[in-house]
Amino acid sequence: MSSNPDLIAAQARVEAARARLTGTLSEVQTRLKPGNLAQNAMDSATTTLTTAAQRGADAARARPYAAAGVAGGVVLFLARGWIGKLLRRKPRQNATPAGAGGLNDEETATAYAVRKGQQP
């Protein structure tokens, strides 16, 4: 081995660079494990959702009427199909036609009187 100080310093730098590269590769492998990627994604999503929920709650406290209006609009939008069906439905008839198997108003009054023992 040569005892040249420049060569010894260069070899030391190479060994230090190799150690840093090995550490970096090990860190990258750890970060790229599927479990770690999933955990990082969950942490990021949780933080984002928590921040958004906090901002929404603060905005609702600052403007309660506007928040109620927005919430009402969302409910109406989500229930639009159900509300449309209610509005399009045909009104029911109060009296069932005599030929349909039920009693009409006159027949109902007669049946009630007979049941009470009165003359129709």
C-alpha cells in the first residue's frame, strides 16, 4: 500500500460516499415497502381530511345561515329523484268505483245503517 496522503484521503472519501449510498439505498427500500407506502398514504389522507373538516367547522360557525343553506341544497340535490316521484304521482281517488269490488259512498252508508239496526 502506498502511503501517499492524497491517495489515503481519496480512499477515505470513497468509503464515506459508499457508506452514505448504502444508507440512502436502505432508506429508499424501507420507504418503498408496500406497508410503509400504505401507512404514509393513510397518514396524509387523515391529515388532509382533518384539516378540511376543521376549516369547514370554522366556516359553519362563522356563517351558520349560509352553512344551513348549503346543507339544505345538498339534501335537496341528493333527494331530487325521490321528490320528483312524489310530485309526479297521480292523486288517489277517495271513492272506489262500485264495479271495482269495493263499496261506494251510498253503499257504505247503507251497510253502516244495517249494522246499527236502522232502516236505510
